[in-house]
Amino acid sequence: MKGRPTILRCLLTFGALVLAGCSGQQSALDPAGDESEAVFRLFVAMVMGGAVIWLGVTALLIHAARVRQTPWTAEKASALIAWGGVAFPIVVLLLLLGYAIWLMPAIRPWTPAEETNGAIAVTGEQFWWRIRYPAGEGRPAFETANEIRLPVGKPATFSLEATDVIHSFWIPPLGGKMDMIPGRTNFLTLTPTRTGVYRAPCAEFCGTSHAYMAFSVVVMEEEAFDAWRSRQIEGHASIANEGRQLVRRHGCLGCHSLRGAQITGGTAPDLTLIGARQSIGAGTLANTVENVARFIRSPSSVKPGVKMPDFDMLPPADITKIAHYLGGLK
């Protein structure tokens, strides 16, 4: 009797842990988009169909194992196997297949050719995400990194590419996966239905820091999205202070881009308005001044295999000033 409360507590703890995985920033079981809703419905149907087959076959096994006064005839046993063990699972599986095919247009919407020119270009690199918003409504295109912002209720088309190895684009609360293959462009359309901040991991092993390659997706009201886009286009790189001078002096702009600066690079993430992003290092660290300074000092200790060299040779005061400057770009 004493062991029962312990067993009950273990079962309750296990159940709580399982249920905790059904929600959160990276849960496909908490849909926040039309496509993910269709995926979730298919998942529920598949689980229920599998449960029906399991219960049916288990009931058949129990029925066949019962002790009887007279043995079954060969014809009766064959009929039980044919109907219960063959026909029943086949019918259920065919129903599930038909439902999946019926859901296909909602799970992976077709992207019309005229929409591909206005797609958000996402390029997977080791180990970060280059994101380019197209020009539109009289506004120029601009580039950012490791964060996508979308207006709620509007379809968003993505143009997906990779520069080095295969990556996989996946925003679990919004929709399914799409591979990013070097030399090929794939298109994916997603429609967010709920505002919030979501985490999107790379879903294809791509190297040493694969586990540290993610991006944030911020779904906003349309007015807030338009304001954010206007701020991105304007930028604040022209702010003159000591931190900005140190960024130029220490060669940060040889690799990174900063809109408004005269000399910018294009081989590393764009730093314009980096202070407004949810994280740094492609989802590796929270976006704080301390973490920015830590990443500048020794990025390889935070993200193995990263191409950015360590800058621990810089004076600590300079690193702190650069971190404060970048954190203020909002």
C-alpha cells in the first residue's frame, strides 16, 4: 500500500511533463497558423486511427486466447483473421490515407508564380539565417538576420535557399518543414493566425553548431509590423558615438552590415537594429549587453564551429562599449 502513492506521484509527474511539451514557443501541438492547424488535425486523426487499430487487434488477440470447450474450425479461425486482422486495419488505414490526401492543399499550400517575387528570402548558412525582405508599396528591400517578423492573418511566402550544406526551415507553431538545398530554391507559404513569439530550429543536421542554429518568429498586428518595417528601412546606424567608432576601428564592418555606414560587409549577419531582436547568435543567447560582450569576446566558446574569430585581444572596455552600442540599436 505504501508504494501506491509513490507510483501515483510518478505517473502524475510523467503526465505533467508530457502535457508541458504540448505548448510553448516551439510546439507543433499548439498551432498558431492555418497550415499548422491542418498538420495538427492530421496528427490527431493518425493517433486516433492507430489507437482504433491497436484496440481492435488487441481485442481480437484476447478473444482468440480465451479458453473454449470446443476448438474452432479452420474456416471460423480463417474468417476471424481475415476480417479482424486484415480487412479491419486496411479499411482504417485507407480512411486515414484519404483524409491525409484531402488535407494536402491545406498542409502545403501551392505558391502562385506571381507571389514568388514578393517572397521573403531566407538563406541558411553555417550557422545562422540571412533574411531579406522584398521591396514593396514604394519601400525598398532590406536585410536582417536570425529573426522574422510577420503580420498576423496575412499569408507570407518564403523563398528558401542554402549556401553551404542542407538546412531545413521549420516554424513548428506555423507549419511544416521545408528543406533548404544548395543550388535550389524552394517556396513555402504560411499564414499566422495568432500573435506571439515563436522559436524555429534548423531541422536538418548541418554541422557542429546545428543545435545552436535557430531563429525567432515574431507575429505582430499589421500596424505594429508596418511600424517595424519602417524602422528597419530607416535604420539607426548613423548614430555617432564612441561605440560606433569602435565598431569601425576594430573591423567589425569588414564582415557585418550596418545600414547607414559607408563601409559594410556582407558575409556575416546584418547588425542593423540588432538591439531589438529576441536573441543573438541565431537563438543561442538572450539579447543582453552582457551576452553580446561575451559573444564578441569568444564566439567559439558559445557556438562551436562558428566562423567569427575570437576578439579577446580587444580591451575589455572597448568590448563593453561596442556591446552597449549594439544593444541600443532599436
